[in-house]
Amino acid sequence: MTAARRRASTEERTARLTILVDPRKKAFFEALCAQEDQTPSQVVRRLIRDYIEKRTGEPWLPGEPPKLPKR
């Protein structure tokens, strides 16, 4: 099992994030995800985790989130 799969299996998926996106971008995004055999939700969760790690400089681990960086 990969580290990403272990991480995904330990994270709770209870919150919903609703976004508005251009229909053409949505369709293209879904097609790209399908080419990678991933769901759009999996890709968005990865993008969010990568963004958090980039901004905080710390790996995202289950449990308490890292502290917010100062502006």
C-alpha cells in the first residue's frame, strides 16, 4: 500500500466543499481525472493537501492540522 493510500484511508471524509466552476473546465477536468483512473474528488483532495503543505512547509498528517502561517 502506498503512503498516499494509507493517508487517504486514515483521513475522515465528512466535510463537503461546494465550488462553482465553468462547465467546460469541469468536463475537461473530469476527462483528465478519468485518464489517470482517479475521481475528481481524489484529485481535489490531493490538490488541497499539496497546497496546505506548500503554504505551511509541513507535511499534512492525520490528527491536528499544522498552525496557520503568518502573512
